[in-house]
Amino acid sequence: MAKSETVRNAERLVEVMMKGNDASHDAAHAFRVRDLALSLAHEEALGLSSSPISLEIVELAALLHDIGDYKYLKNPSEEKIVEDFLVKEGIDIDKSSKILDIIKQMGFKEEINGASNGSQSHTLEFGVVQDADRLDAIGAIGIARCFTFGGSRNRVLHDPNIHPRLDLSKHQYMNKDEQTTVNHFHEKLLKLKDLMKTKAGKRRAEKRHKFMEEFLTEFYEEWTGKA
């Protein structure tokens, strides 16, 4: 299916706005999430793939989800860029509200300690977009992104004396100054498999989760000189 002008404009916005980010949250990440979300939408086979409106909501939410991310925010005005873009593109209020709600609620920090994602957590559009973003955070690419982000913030690679924070509040999760890169696996990445919303997402997460577990086993053995 040919891309709409709005999708092409969204792609260009993503490339401009994410150009200065490190490779863990660059335009390539947004494009992978978009491709994953559309793939999951077709795999779920529950009506999404036959609804052009639903697919547009999924594609735009996936593409635009990291614009205005708090980790990269330079100016508070950036938080309104996506909303302003949707208005400029003439997206109707109902559709734009669904896109913005998905983006607002899909982050891991919104689900810490069992916090609800709100009504959007029960929509198929929300499920495939959130699952796609979480799939890109685990597996081989997830490992690469984790160390890329840690390196960009000059984090310690690993310190056996710094233990993962397993019972996190939203505030603690957002404040990672004293944490190591490897601890991020335990604080977030290894939890994502069990937080997938769709059957398709759950199936794909199994393989990626297993890969991370094998990587960490090897990592700790090498760190202690056992391998």
C-alpha cells in the first residue's frame, strides 16, 4: 500500500526531531517500531488489518511516539510538537486523540507498580504499538540499544556492589543517575515479556527474552573470569 502524504510528513518530522539523539532513540528506532507495529497488527488478525483508520492510528502513533521524550527534552515546547503536527495535517479530533493517548500512556514508567494504562490499554491499536516499542527494547537490538544509551550517559557498565532496584516507583525509575547499564536489564528489560498486550507480541517476546537471558549469563561469567 502506498504511503499517505501524512505518513511521509511524519517520517520527515521524525528524521528532523530525532537527528541529534544517540542511536538508542534515533529515527531508525521509530521506523523499526512502526514496522513492528504494523506487522503485529496484521498478525493479530482481529480486525486491525482490515481497518485503514486503525492502521493509520497505529502507524502514526508508532512513528511519533518518541518525539518529546523526557529523556531528550531540550525545551518544554517540544512536548506539543506531535499535537501541532496532527492539527497541521488535518487529522480529525477523534483520531488524533487516540494517537496522542497511545503515545502518552505507552511508556514503561506509566505501568510501574501495576499502575493502569487507562482505557487505551484495552484497545488493539494501543496494544500493538506498545508491544512493538517493547520488542525493540529486548533481544539483540534491545541489548545494543541498552549499551548505546548507557554509554551516551557515561554510565558504569557493571558494578557488582550496585544492586538493581527491583521495587521501583515512577520517580525512581526516571532517576537513573546512580545505576549501571547492566542493572537496566533487571529493572526493566527482563520484565517486558510478561507485560506484552497482544498474542503476537507475547510470541515474539519469548525468543528475544531468551536471547537476553543467555547474553547475561555469558556476561556475568566473563565479568568474573569464569568464561
